[in-house]
Amino acid sequence: MARLRVEFTVEPFEEGRLGPHVDAAIRAVHDAGIELEIGPFGSMFEADGTVASRALARLVEAAFESGATRLSCQVSSSVAPEHPLAAALRPLVDALGVELVEPADARPGDLPLRWDGMVVAAARMPDRMASIHGALAQLIADVERELGGPLATLSRSDKQRAARILYDRGAFALRNAADEVADAMGVSRVTIYNYLNAVRGGSD
């Protein structure tokens, strides 16, 4: 879900102070871990869509339980169109399992992406082991699409062909790849090594 901007006012207005119904609404947002801007004619906060939606629901409930008679709210997406750099990198980061986040949401360890000296996005690297497994799974899925079905359902010759394609694409440089491919093909690890020997010019 997109990042959301929520602007709201809670009535009745009490001149010179925030009434308990306004305090309750503000506290509901703070309790969700969100900072907000409080103004004389309304308040505003921004958060990821799911977080913002939950905070808004708590805000409404808390305000009316504390005496609100009216709550006006405007919700809009605060996400600008994707920067050209992020759009250009999108196929690569999706294939690698990398998450692109807004600069304001960057954490320590995220990799900043700069364009003309300005950070336009941050790349959040996945857990290393999850990344390795995900990369191999993606390679296997690509080969299955190319050969027309799950590796386990392919003929012996097509399994050998699949092993060649995976080898050419570097799949067997990944940790435990032989075991993963063997499981996907429904064959033994020894059979995979035999396929690879054939690929490298050894005996079948």
C-alpha cells in the first residue's frame, strides 16, 4: 500500500485549548508510533499505508469515545512518481529481492541511491541467506517458464537442458544449489552432478 498523508480536524473546537477529544485523537496517533503536526485548524501525519490506516481507525474511535461530535478527514497518497533512476533499476532490484524505499524511510545500513548529488531512494538489502535462496528460486522459475513446466515433470533430456541453462547462468555458484535443483527436478544429487559432468564435457 502507498504512503498516506492524513489531515484531520476534531470538533467541537474549544478556544484556547485542546479538548479531551482532540487529546485522545492525538494520543492514538502517537501510540501508533507516528509523529504528527498539530496546527490551529487541524493536524496532519504521514505513514506507510497500512500503519496510517490502522492509526486513523484508532484515532476515530478514541476521539468519539472522548466526546467528539464531528471528525473531518482527508486522506491522500504522499508518494511522488517514481524517480527515473529508481524506475530504471526496478527490474534489477526486483530480481535480486532488494527493496527500494523513500529517502525519509531509510535505515542505517540501507544503500542510498544518488542522482545529481541528491538521494532519491534507498536500497534495502534482504537477509543474505534469504537472498541466495530467492535468487536460485528465481533462476529455477525462469527456466521452468522457458521449458514449459516444472522441472520435475520434464523429460530426462529436458532436465539435462535445464541443468545446462542453470549452469550457464551461474546458478551452481550459489550455496547448496545442487541440492535445491535436485529437489526441484525430483532426482538425486548424484544425478545432478552427472548432468553437470555432461555440461562440462564429461561422461553422461
